[in-house]
Amino acid sequence: MKVVICGAGQVGFNIARYLASENADITVIDRDPALIDKITDSLDVKGVIGFASHPNILEKAGASDADMIIAVTHADEVNMVACQICHSLFDVPTKIARIREQNYLDPMWSDLFTRDHMPIDVIISPEIEVAEAIERRLQIPGAFDVYPLADGKVSLIGVHCTEETPIIHTPLRQLTELFPTLNVVVVGISRQGRGFVPTPDDELRPGDDIYLVLDHEHLNRTMDAFGHSEIEARRVVIIGGGNIGLYLAKTMEEKHPQVKLKLIELDKKRAEFVARSLKKTVVIHGDSLDAEILNEVNISTTETIVAVTNDDEVNILTSLLAKRHGCRRAVTLINTTSYAPLISTLGIDTVVNPRSITVSNILQHVRRGRIRSVHTIADGFGEVIEAEALETSSLVGVPLRDAKLPSGVIVGAIVRDGEVIIPRGETVVRSQDLVVIFSSAEDVKKIEKLFAVKLEFF
């Protein structure tokens, strides 16, 4: 696969890193020579310095025979024009653009991105994706990661293990004996910064972050079994009235009217705009690092604070101050990966990484075969892939214990005729089953081949 990536920032860099590790032919365009030097020194990719919207630069990057363009520069307009040029001049089959300005995405202008006008195949809006990810986490307060799969029938969740977790120091093979009617599979463990695919003999330890694939109907029971019986928040304070904070507040007002919302915004004009845009949320103009402002929003009786300003340090410090004042839980937006090792020691409950969310959304459109969705977890340690099993797949028609799956791969769930099946060794995958698989990063290409359409199929 030949891919042109426009933009060498954090998102562009990480997409290039994932695809380059799978031997894709990658060329990255950016106007900043320092960013191009960094990405070409770090990864096996080609770099082109220049404006991603200029035809000669796109031609130099190989757009004339590219399979895909992924436009993730900081400017929406550059991303849109790059896709338009790749369609009109170079006939690139797949065009993906990151668009942040919500005005472009207003349903009123839904015809804008059609083939007859501005032909973009996939639009990624980080602000909307991040807000929706936070909203899912607020619904399941004990989880630090939540992804719906198989049209909501299956869930992928991440939970922390502590000394109070009931099943620590218990071999995973015994989970079936302890909870025979619970449809859940532990598919990944992150321990002291290292991720691995567990074996039946592995035990959970305090401090582990674990990833579970489960029947969504068993969600509450699963959370109880893993020591997380926290109730859904009824009082929430949002810090930051930018696109993420505003969209999150609107979503919460619409979907969760029982939640009492307050929002703190530092900029007065923005606070006034946000107040006009929301119906029930109490908007306060002020500094979230000011103890008086936190007292004004009754932070001591607040169940969850959601810090989503554009400043990582403000988000971290506000979260810590809020918890010190009595707030039970902090959901914190952090862009800078270097802070990651510090987070668990600081007491922040849930970290939201916009870069990781954006990369996951883009990857699901890059993956080949009958793949419906992809979710990257634990900063690239692995991917949870939702795919349709084809008649020609070697996975079909044999018991899973005989399927010779790579060691870094676990089948987490199978959905057949609307029924969720948690697989065991004797389970047989059938054609047209929806299969949820966890794969370590190095085995992803093998999973793609399992679900690819073979020539003899036709």
C-alpha cells in the first residue's frame, strides 16, 4: 500500500509509525523542515518539504500512484484542498481528512463533502471523537477506556487493578470456574508500561491495566467482578469551553438530562458564547486553578471533573486540585505523551489522549479485508479489530484451539445472528460471523490476511 500523509505533527507521525511498521510505502509532507527531518530520521518513510495543498508537492510525494491520502495538517482548509487535488488531478482512490472547525460539519452543509463537490471519503473530527469517548467513560465510571463493538452488543473496556480487586493473584484460567455465566475475556494486560497478551496461566497484579472484551449485557456484573462498582456521576464539572468542552456539554444535555452540569471557561467572550449555546449547563467565567472558582462550582460535592482545556498542565493541575478539594474522579485530557508515566502516581483516574483516538479512527479505514472497526490501545501496544469472517478464511470451520493463531492474538468475542458468543477452545467460527480479535501490533498484518478476500473466492 502506498500512502501520502500530509502533516508531520503528532497524529501524522503516529500514523506513519504504525503503517511503516507494516512495510507500507509512506511519504510524509510538511512545510516544517525540522518535522520532516525528525520523521525521516526516526521512521522508514520518505519526506517532502512544502505545502501539502500544492499540486507539485503532492506530485513529488507520489500522489499519482498513491492508494490513499491522509491529510492531518493543522489547517482544515489545507486538508480539504489536498484531498480535492488528489481527486481531481491524481485520482487517488481513498481520501481521509481531519477537520476541526465544527461549522464545516454542520448537517446544514452535509452536501459539501460529496463526490460532486469536495470528494473526501472519510472525515475525522478529533473534537467530536474525543467528546464522545469522554461521554462513554462517564457512563462507565470504573473504566478508563470504553469502546462499543458489534453495534453495541460487545464492549471493550479498560480497568485498573488494585489491592482491592477481588481476582488479583488468580490465574486467568480460573475465571471461567469462578464466573461460569459471565461472558468476558481478558485480552490484554499493561504492566509497568509494558503490554502483553496474557496466557491462561497469567495472574492479574495490583497496578495492572487490563483490557476486557465482554457481552455488553454483562457489563455491570463484569465491573463488580473486577472490583469497580462505581455509580454513574450525577454532578459533573467541565473545565474548558473549547470545541471539546462545548460538544461534550451539548451531548450530555441531550443524552443524560439527569446530570447536573457546570462549565468553567477562562476567556470571557468564549464563556458568553458557550452560555448562549447551552440550555441547562451553568457556565462560569474564571480560572479553574483559582480555589474560589472551584468552591463556587461546589467541587467538594462534585462526582467527576472533566478537564479538557488546550493546556495539559492546566488540565493536570486542575484535576489534582479538584480531587484534593473532595471531587471523587478526574477525567483529564493530555496530549503530551511524556506525561504518561506520571499520571498513575498523581491520582488522575482517566486520561484521554486525542492523538490516540484520532489515530484509531484513521486506522480502521486503512486496514484491509472485511474489517469494520479498529481500536488502538495502550499507546500502540495492540489493536482490537472487529471483522467479518469469510468462507475462505483459515479461521472458519475449525475449533479455535486448532486454528494456529499467532501467539499475540486472542479471539475475544463472536457475534452470530445477533447472539454474543464468548469463545472457548472448542468454539468454531462460521462464515459471516462477526469476530472481535485482539492482536499485538506485530501480528496485525496476519489478522488482515485472515479476513482478506482471496481470489479463489470469486
